[in-house]
Amino acid sequence: MSFSFNMGENQKLRYEKIPKLLISLAIPSIIAQVVNILYNMVDRIYIGQMTGGTTAMAALSVALPIVTLITAFTQLVGAGGAPLCAIKLGEQNKDEAEKIMTNSFVLLVSLGIILSVIILLFKEPLLLLFGANEETLALAISYINIYALGTVFVHITLGMNPYINTQGFAKKGMVTVVLGAVLNIILDPIFIFGLNMGVQGAALATIIAQGVSAIWVLKFLFGKQSIIKINKKYLVPSKKVAFAIMALGISPFVMNATESLLQISFNNQLSLYGGTTAIATMSILASLWMLILMPLQGLCQGAQPILSYNYGAKQYTRVRETFKLVFKLCLGFSFVVGVSMLIFAPTFASVFSNDPATIEFASWALRIYLFGVIAFGAQIACQQSFMALGQAKISLSMAILRKIVLLIPLIYILPFVIGQTPLASYFGSMVAGHVKEGSMVFSVLLAEPVSDLLAALVTSIMFLRFYRKELTLEDQDDKNIIT
């Protein structure tokens, strides 16, 4: 099947100069991702300023794996289907693109309902498994009770917004996130302090904001401006299409689901060796990590339509040029921002807490935890490019490498291997007054930079091999594509 596009957004993917095109698509995506960070960061910033803020921050930290797992399912469907949709658009197959998008919508709503029920039924044992203790359990339950009710909103917002971006409407996709985040920022202090709802207020503000964003996404995708529509004839999911979506989406799903497992692992080990202060600090570290990760994801999301569309259209020169630019930008950003956080660690930590002891410990932990981020840009550029080019298996294997093969095992192994060494004892002595076993906490945190550096090296080598084999082909003549 072939069809003609107007010289609009999709033709820009084919003909506009790559630097200009990438900027036009990436800047709105980056802004959207940076604003998206505020959904969780603003909650933590306000809660950290409450009376008993350290305990409340620890409660959010043990609830975070559930929030992350909900997000992971949006990636399974949204991030899996959007590149396939763009590839079909590049092949001039609008009907298949609509089929993919509509199937994704049905899957997201169904998964959202199922997850809400499961979380509400099993929240207490889940939170205990995730590191909750007597101090934090009640607060964590009160947060999750409300947040779980908005799971469908989260799924529609985060899972369907990629279908706006993949059509080339990056500014519209940005509005989705900005709209929700601004509303969340406005509602947070009203609910948390004005109505004295505490962590419950933070959860309520978030799901209201996500609900408004979900309405915006659906309004666009059902509207006239969208090139492809949610089509009622595809509302009964196709097993073949659903499998294809999830086969590609399994990589970002694993990345996010293992992020949940990773948070559980850190919480359990830090609870064992460091107590509530260490768990609360993990919430700060996770927030600052997201401050680096999300702009990088925004940049890669901006590049995804260019890579996917031109790969489908067999315009390999444009694919190569796009990847090289994305790689340089990702690596440069992660290095500059990572170094800045290492130098000004107390300043960043103080945003989340007004407790001097928490700030001092968090500054120490941040400089260990984020050291490997200086090379993380290389890993995410290559791994996300694998996804954009439809390489599900290799993308999944690289996602598994960093967290499952390296990071999670090292969180448990390093305390036994180096926990009693002079190096660990030296660094641990710096925070002896804040945690039970400083050398062991150092060993747990060290797992992050070790994994980041090794994963960046391996992923870069794997993409270089793929690049030489698959992306050095000659372009297909345009006259065979546009009809």
C-alpha cells in the first residue's frame, strides 16, 4: 500500500537538514522530559520540607518501585509501538500505522485497569518487600492508595504521547507533559500544605495532572491534525500486532521494570546497612539521576522519528548522520551535567531537604553514585538507537546488561568483596555519624558507577558492529518511495 503525504511534518523527516530537524524535534521533547521530572521531583521537594520530611521521603522511596513499574508498562506498549508506527509511515503504509496505534491504546487501558486492581489488593506486602519499615509503611500505603487509582491516566498520557511525537508533532507532545506538570506544581502545595494532606496530597495532585494530560492526548489523536487516528475497526486487538509491539517494547519495559527491581535492591541494602536516612537519601539520588536521564531520553525521542522513518525509507545516509549527532550530544550532556553535580553536590542535595545531616550524607552519597554518569550518554544513545531501528533483541540485551547482569548483582556482591577493605573504610569513615555501617553503604553505592561505565563501553562496541554491518548501505532512490 502507498499513499501521498502533504509536504508537512512527515516530509520534514525525509528532506530537512538533520541538525535543524533534530533541534526542532528534540528541543520540545527535552523540554517535555525536563518538565516531566517535576511530576516526582516537586513531590519530593515539598515533602522534604515538611516536619518529619526525612521519614516522608523514605516512604516515597519505598513506594517508588510501584510507580516505576506502572511506568514500565507504558513503555512496553508506547515505546514499543511508536517506532513501528514510524517505520510503517516511512514505508507509506498508513493503514498499518493506525492499526498499531489503536492496538496500543486498547492494550494500555486494559493493562492500566489490571495493574490498579493488583496494586490495591497487594500494596502492603509489596511495600514491605520493597524496603518499608515501621516508620515508613503507613505513609507509603497512604500514597499508593491514591496513586494507584490514576494508573489508567498515567498509561494513556505516557503510553500514547509517543504516537504524537513519532508523527513529527514534537511541540504537541511537549504540551502534553507541560500541561500536566504545571498543574501538578500548582496543586502540590495546595494539597500538601494548604489542605494538610501530606503525602496523600502529593499523590492526588499527580493523578489529577495526569488525568488532564490524558484528555489532551486523546483529543489530539482523535482530532483532525493527527495524520493517523485511533480507528474503531482496530479496537479488537490483533495478536500479531500486539506481539510485535511488545516484542520491541520489551527493551524499554525491562529498562523500567528493572529500575523498579533496582530501587528495591538499593532500598533493602541501604535499609540493612544505613537505616531510614540512607533510604531517604536514595530518593534524592534517584531524583538527580532522573534529572540527567530524562533530558537524554528527550533527545533520543526527538531523534527516534528521524531514525525510524528514514530507516524504513532506506535513507541510510540520514540515519548515519542522525546517529552521529545524537551520540555526540548525549555523551557531551551526560559528562557536563555529571561533573557539575559532583562538584556542587551540597547545592543539589539541599533542594530536597532542609536537614543539615541529610544534606551532608546525601552530598557524600551523590559523589559516589553519580560518578559513572559521565559516560552514560554513550550507552543511552546506542541503546535507544537500537530501539528506533527496530532491533528488539539487541536493544533488550543491552537493557538487561546494565541492570540485571551488572548493577543488581553488584549491589549485593560488592559489600562482601570490598566492604572491609581500606578503600571502603576510608570513604565510610566520612559518614560514620549518619549511618550504621558507612563502609558497607559505600560499597552498595559503588555498584552504580561500575555498572554505568562497563555498560557504556559494551553497548558502544555492539552498536559500532551493527553500524558497520547494517547502516553503510546505499540509499534507495526517492522515486521508488514517494508515490
